[in-house]
Amino acid sequence: QLALALLLIATSTFEQVVAYAGVVLNLMNLLAVLGVMRLRRTAPDLPRPFRVPLYPMVPLGFAAISCWMIGFTISQRPGVLLSAVGTLVLGTVLHRVAGRAA
């Protein structure tokens, strides 16, 4: 992560780094919320220590706002999408390689 952060700082402006980080973080949050919604549907008998008020409106609202923010950032800075997808693909490859080594 340090190497990636230093590379971004050295090759991009602060605004580009913030846009890139925003897209990746928003995407991860979106996937987490959608995953919780899917888990709630596929495994309804699991214990739930916390219930979201107004479910499913709150997570769906969050997902809609996240999609809008990601789309808006990408429409303003299309290069951010390439960087974000590259990071996610690299992370997936490293995760699989590390999983096989263990």
C-alpha cells in the first residue's frame, strides 16, 4: 500500500488521488452493503444482533447514492475508472496467489 500511495502521489495531483480513492472506497462500501443484503436474503435464519431501521430502504438509498457518486466522479474524470479497476484486478490477482501459497 505504501508503494502504491507513493506512486500515486508522485504521478498525480492531490485532486486525482482523492478522486481515485473516493471511487475505490465507495465501490467497496457499495459491495459490502449489497453483500449484506444478499446474505440477509440467502441466510435469513442467521442471528442478527442489529436490525437496520426501514430495511431495505436505507441500504437501497445508500446504494443509489454510492452509484451516483461513483458515476459522477467517473464522468468528470474517466481516467479514475482505469486506475480503480486496475487496482481491483491487481488486488484480486494477489489475493488468489497468496491463497494458493498458504
